[in-house]
Amino acid sequence: MNRKSFIRSLVGGAGAVALPLGGKIQAATTHLPNPVALPRVKITAVRPYVFRKATFVRIDTDAGVSGWGEADHDLPKLTAAVVEELCAPNCIGKNPFESNAIWHKTWFKGEDAGSTGLLPGALAGVDNALWDLKGRLLGLPVHQLLGGNGLDRVRCYGSFGRSGGKNGLKTPTEMAATAAAFVAEGYKTVKARMQIRQINVDPDPDETFAIVREVRRAIGDDIELFVDFNNGYTPAKAIDMALRLYEAFGIAAVEEPVSQFNYPGLAQVVAAVPVSVMAGEHEFNKWQVRDLIVTGQVDTINADVIKCAGISECLKVAHLAYAFDRPIMAHNARPTLACAASLQLLAAIPNAARVQEYGGSRPELGLNELFQNPIVAKDGYLEIPKTPGLGLEPDLERMERMREN
């Protein structure tokens, strides 16, 4: 056999031969399903599924195996259009095990569509579906493909916002009742989201202090309390409010105290308050997270696997944060594929925060029935899915019947 034929036989065997340290050629033992065929799998279709408050992505292959991921839920129809027009052409005919090549080609060929919104949100759905697909093809959960850290479950904090009250925004009493309900379910930490936003910066009147007062009364002094300002203050006002809440109610952390665009202002808050400052849900790529850390000096990174371009990009974000001794607290308040993907990421990185965000079952989204094995928290903990892929099994019949596109 000449050299060319020998090399061809190695490539064609796709894992059938191995070279041990001694240099002798011997048959390799493998328990992978159909190991010769796996590297030759090709993507045949990429399909977005639009719902009122979600965008899912399904990727089909010529092996008869499909993967599912979740994209950003804001602007679902526009996100679906980006999936179809920018992402899908870079996937069809490609090997799903070359997902890095798919990611980079899609990102840089589509960057004019925006690197901080629709493009990373759509690419997240595709990337997450590719990881689900690879796990299903190999019969392994995604966290093991990423190099699992041994984590079996994560402790969660109950995350709730002001929207959805009887008069639009929840009153302090309604917020307190929601917090108490989480504590009754076994949560030891809760986070109240003020949902102020940039269009109402430094609100007047401002119910933040009254809300936190009622929440603390409802949950008692032993429950850890986080407060999310949702980009609602200028630096001076954020510092004043954070100090007042810390002194009066012993809050343990504040999130996004100032506009996500104001990294110098964020650094001012970090330097001035005695509690952890969290941010990151509005950072859509590793370059923004770099600036969030270096300029914003934030304490904890809230990476979002359906906004920050998927598991692949969030893995890079996690490693970047690890180099700066920053923990990852996944931004996740949806009990869907977004949650499953977040759990898989957290079970693979060395710097997962000790407590992670979770918004409960959230029946108002109308999405739980789309899955055969919905995610359920028990005593304030979420189990890491151990089944192949991301760990959620879509109900295909309901997906098809209930989708809007």
C-alpha cells in the first residue's frame, strides 16, 4: 500500500484505526453509535418556529436526527427571518460537528445585520440547536461534550419583575407576595426586578425603596435578597439607592444599576457600593463582555445563551470571565430550551456562580406544554439534564400545531 492509499484508508475509516504511544497500528475500540457515519452527517434543513413569546430553531440532518435550540425571544418574527436568510445558508450541507466554522462564517458575513441584537440572537438559536444535535448524535448530554465539571444540580434564586400586576405594574404588596411564594417553594435567595429601563431613568416617583421594604418584610431577614435596577438610574442615583437598600434591608447584590452603555458609570457604582454588582444580559458577544469587565469593573457576569450568540460564544465568555476571577450567573428566567442550554453551560465551566437565576414555571408564557419533560425546580434547585443533547424533548406535534409561522 502506498502512502496516499494508506492516508486515504485512515481518513475513510473515521476512527477505525488508532496509533498508540508505542507506534504500532491496531484496531481501535469504540462504543459510539455508527462511528464511521457520524463525521459524514450533513445538515439538510434549518427551520425557525415562531411563537408569541419565543423563537425556536430546528436543525435536521440526513442521519434522521434533529437538534433543537432557542433563539432570542424579543422580536420573534424578525429573529426567524435572520435565521432563514443569514444563518441557514451557512448550515445547509455542512457537517454539524464543524459548528465553530458555521458560527464564524455566519457572524462575520452577517455582521452588518448588527452584532448586538438580531444577529447574535438568531445565531444563538442555531448554535444551541447544533449542540443539541451533536449531543443526540453521540448519545451524550452537552455538558459532557464541553468537558463537564461534575455539577449535578444548581441552586437557584427566584427572579420576578413588576410587569403583570393588576394595573400593569405590580404594587409593593404584590411584589412581596411573589417573593413569599418563591420562599415557600424552598428558595433561599430571591431577586426583585424593578424594570425601570432607560426611558424612565431616575424615576419620580420611585417605588423601589417601598418595594424592597415590603419584600424584606414578607421573606424575613434570613433570605438573601438581590435587586435589579434594570438600567434605571444615573450613577449618583444608583449609588444612593443601593446604599439605602443595603443599610435598611441588607440587600446582597444589585444588577444593571445604570445604562448598559455606560461602562465608566458602572465602574463608579462598583467602587462605591458594598455589595456585588451584576451585569451582562445586554452584552451580546465576548468583545462587549471584555469591555464590561475591563472598563465597567463589574463583579458578576450575567451571560445569556439566547442573546449572546449561543453556547459556543458563552463558553468563550465564561473562560474570559474566569481569567478575571469573575463568576458566571446565567441570565435565565425561562423554563424552556434557554434554561436547558444554560444548565448545560453551567455544568461545564469552572466559574459558575453559587446561585443561578430562575423565574419559575411561568405559565403566562404558554410554552411549557411544548415539551414532553418540562423543567421543574425542586426545593430551590434545578437538576442538570443527563439525557442526550440539551435535555429537553420537544413535543413535535404541538410545536407544529401551535407555531405562528
